[in-house]
Amino acid sequence: MGRTIAIATLVVGTLDILSAFLWTVLTGGNPANVLPGVASGPFGGAITESTLAAPIGLLVHFAIMLAMVAVYVVVAQRVPLLKRQWVVAGLLYGLILWGVMYGIVLPLRFGSPFPAEGWALVRQLISHCLLVGLPLAWIARREPVSAA
């Protein structure tokens, strides 16, 4: 299970951060601000001025992805339906992750809701559902069910 979690974390973490860079560029932003912005989540805004902000942001990003992946892989081991219906399960998990991040985590950290409308919402859902949830479920479906 550890190998599956590691592979899935690297795959979906990479897809997710690349989508963040891409959406930032497409909306006229500076992709160099993405990773320092991630680092500011747990470490506050002052870290964005540090030369270590980008590598710390990347570590924070992959730590978050590791938690998201581990939860899904562990639950999928106990609920075989998630492996049989991996497409639906992956899309729903992506939707759940979006809801947790934009409805709970980001508002708690930054003190305001993160409403999304129009294309911003579409971009967020594409990233969470198609680039995180779906490939995660595809990778996790291959993990043999453990005899617990």
C-alpha cells in the first residue's frame, strides 16, 4: 500500500501543481507566486519573501497531497466498491477534495470564503476531479485488497 500511496502522491501532486501553474499563466498571473502562496498557508505571508518559499511551498503541497491520497487509498482498501466503480469514485472524491479545500481549509486559514464563479469554478473542479480524484482512483484500484 505504501508504494501505491507514494506513486499516486507523485502523480496527482505533479498534475495538480502543474495545473496551478497553467491556470495562473492563463489568467495573467505570475507562476513564480504559486509555490510561495502555498507555503504561506501554514507559515504565514512573511514566508513569501524568503528564498526558501518555493521549495517549502512544494513540500507543503506534496504533504497535503500525501494526506489526500493516503485517505483515499486506505478507504478504498476497505470499501471494494471504490475500486470497482473507480471512475465515479474518483470524480466524487475530487469533488469532496474541492469542497474541503475551498469550503473549509482555505476559509479557516485566510479568514474569508473562497467563492468561485464561472471559469474559476470550472478550473478548480477540473483540477480536483480530473487531475487529482480520477488518476488517484485509477492508481488505487490496482492495489490488492489486504487480508485485514
